Amino acid sequence: MSDIEAVLKTGEQTSESSGEAFELGEQTLQHGEKGLDRGKEALGARPPALEPDEREPAAGVGDPEEDEELDPEVRERRDRALAQVRKLGDPVLRAKALPVERFDAALAAEVQKMGVLMADALGIGLAATQIGVLHRVLVYRTDPEDPVVALVNPVLEWCSEETESAEEGCLSIPGARVDVERPARIAVRAQDVEGEWVRLSADGLEARVIQHELDHLEGVLILDRISREQRRQAMKAVRRALEEDA
Ligand SMILES: [Zn+2]
């Protein structure tokens, strides 16, 4: 059984004509096929790349710390994964993703690929738009011991009035670490890779990651959720990181 599995069950199945987004997805998948095989192994047998003690509780979403002490192999794998993630300035990050209508092997492969990329990049969440696929798909895993959760066509159904502020990074915005205020608890409805509707409630880091990735599907980035002054500060670090990257 795949490690990428549904959180819950029940619901209705949707399976209809393919849209433009699907074709986009397919294209991306073809390029990524090679990585996929390795991916299956990575999600299954291989121990998680991220050791618990390497995780910072406040590290939040996405962007891994630039850590010179990372195992060279882990670092190389991370860098290869990050190279496949679209970065700030890429217009696709500002695009609104389209609903998934076909729940087929191509979608399963896309989700699988996203899970592997996320893990290799040492991120805890990834939205399809971040790899240039305009699909309403996100994956996350707040604990390396847990299976990757994939949400297809996720909808935020409810969020608490109570908010929390915590530091977030983003695989698409290297160098940025900003405090983002978000609702503390949420309820989400989504489909799994087979099209089954699921409902889930989340709080803490899980609620934060899901909201961060939901934002991506709307073309919204963490830089949009902070003050102008914070953004100015963050952009300095981002420009440095992007220059180093180039
Ligand atoms: Zn992000």
C-alpha cells in the first residue's frame, strides 16, 4: 500500500473530463518520471530524511534551515528537490489552481511525486502550484514518522476566531522566515487521491501547514500576510538567498 493515503473515508466519487490543468500536470509528470521510481522507495523503505532533533518547533512551514551540519547526502537530495520547486518571481506561484476532476493513475503519480519532493526538500508541506502544476492538490506531513497526507480540492470549511502567530518559511521563498498570524484551528473538506470526500479538523502546526498550502492554491504567499515593514526585511534575506541560488 502506498504511504500516501487518505486520512478518512466516505463520500462521493468524481471522475470527469480532463481539463487544461490536467494536461499541465501530465507534462510535469513526464519530466519527473525518473524521480518517481526513486520516490516510491523514498516514501516507503527509506527512513525519513528529517531527524526529529533537526526540526525546530518554530520552523513552521516549508523552508528548511540552511544547515551546514546536514549530512552531505541529505543536503544534496534536498538541493535537487529544491531545484524543482518554483521560486518567488515565477508567475505560476501567483496563479489560482484549478479543481481536479480526474482521479486516475496520473493523479496518484503526481501526488506521490509531490510527497517525495516535499520530503527530499525537508519541507513539511507542498502545493501543486509550487511545482508548476495548476491543480488544487496539496501534501503535508508535520511529523516525519507520519504518512504523507494528500488533500485534493481542499476547502476550508471553518476556522476559529482565535489566532496564533508563528514563524513560517516557504520552499518557494528561500531565506524568508516570517511570523504569520493564522486561525488556530480549522476544519477542512477535501478529496483523497481516489476521489473520496474526507473531513478533517486540525490545530497547531497541522492547521498552519494546511492554511499555508491552501494559500498557495489561491496564489497567496506568506509575504502577503505580513506588514509592509516585515516584508521589506524579509525581502532582503530573500534576495540574498536567491542570488546565492542563481
Ligand atoms: Zn510555501
